[in-house]
Amino acid sequence: MSEKPKKNKVIKAWVHQHVNDAYVNQAQKDGYRSRAAYKLLEIDRDDNLFNKAQIVVDLGCAPGSWSQVAIGKVGVNGKVIGVDLLEIDPIPRLNFIHGDFTEQETLNRLLMAIDNKEVDLVISDMAPNLSGIKNVDQARSAYLVELVLDFSASYLKVGGNCLIKVFQGSEFEDLVKLARNVFTQVIIRKPEASRSKSKEVYLLCKSKKPM
């Protein structure tokens, strides 16, 4: 009997926080699909992430706010390819691939979209579906980060950059080491738009090494 009121209390607290969130309100005004846009905008402002980027791959792009930012940054001659397991409403100039990035079929479609060419920038705000079991969720999250790094190692141009969401936990240090095998510099960023209670941080991976 006590479980339902507790659950309702948590939901009400989340709704209250969401409605009163300045970034949520700003996203509605600016036409972004989620507050996550401001995390990417802040990192780009501070680190010039999109400098000269013309071909951008957005892994785990739903609901589309990072893709919206990327499209605005690459200009009319640039290309943004987004991939997600969830369907999204169309975004002008986004080449959207609906599929599971962990599956080979989806990867093959992505490679066709980039004409098997190297890309300038890889961004990923991807997160797994949470089970509520800490060790399982950490392992799933780490696996997605490893896949993004593998893709970057194979299809990102030398000198290209990558930005990946990572959750701090038992796998974190190993993921940082893995990123440093691929990139010249790996910096940990926690944007202001990222909620303080969240364990998410972003690995800003700069200048891919020759493999």
C-alpha cells in the first residue's frame, strides 16, 4: 500500500523540477527538443568542438536536440547523420537512421550514409535503458561508450574529435584509458546544463591519433 504513494511522490517531484527547470523553459523558447542542447552548446563554446566540422555523426540522437545544434553548426554544405533505436519526428537536413547502433545492420546503413568516408566529428549523448540494477546498468553504459570509441577509431578522420556521455562508476577509469588510446587528449567536462545530481559527465576526446 505504501509503494504507490511513494512512487507518486517521486513522479510529482520530477514534474515539479522539470517544469521549473530554466533550461527546459529556454529550450521551448529556442525551439530545441530538449534541454540537452545546452550541454552541447556550452562545450562547443568553451572548446570549439565543431571547428571546421562538415560531416557529423550523432549516435543516440533522440529526441534530436544535439542533431539540431549540429545542423546549425555545420551550415548548409555540411551533413549530419543521426542514429537511434527510438523513432523521432523529422528534422530538416538530418539524415536519420532508425535502428539499434549495437546491431551490424544499423552500422551498415550508417556506413552507407557516410559513403564509407571518414567523418569530422562524432557526438553521443547515448544512454542504455536502465534496469535499476547498478552493475548491469554500468556495464550496459560502458558497452555503448566502447562502441562509440570503436566507431571513432575506424571512421573518424585523423585529428577529428569525439564527445561521449559517460556515467561515473566502476568502469569509468577504464573507459578514459580506452579513449586515450585513440585520442591525443581526453578531457572530462560537466556542463552547467547537466543536473548536479546526475553522475553523467562528458569525455571530450580531441585529435584522433593515426591508427
